[in-house]
Amino acid sequence: MTMLYRLIHAEKANYPIVLLCRVLQVARSSYYAWREGEAARQARRAADDALAHEITVLHIASRRTYGVPRIHAGL
């Protein structure tokens, strides 16, 4: 479905969204929900990347000896 949503998003300047959704058999509400959720997905991805970096820094600083409990406590 994501590919269809991306296609609609790319072609919305050339065709009405209503027509694109009808031709591709996609509910307009689903497309709009996907579009609004994109910012939240990007924010979550950035937060996950920052956390992964922090975990890596703690692991390397411990000379790769800390496991989950100590890294969790260090966060």
C-alpha cells in the first residue's frame, strides 16, 4: 500500500486526489492518514537513531563489557 500512497503523493500535482484514489482503489481517508503520519514516522526514526547512537557510545566506553542491565541503567 505504501507504494500506492507514494504514487498518489507524487502525482497529486497533475491529477485530483479523488481521481487517483478511485483509479488505484485506495480509500481517500487511508491516504490522508498515511500522509499525516509521515511526520510522526520521521520523528520516531530520528529518536530511534539517536538512542542507538547513545547505546553504542556507552557500549564502546565500557570496552564492550556492559550488557543490557548496565547499559539500561546508564541511559
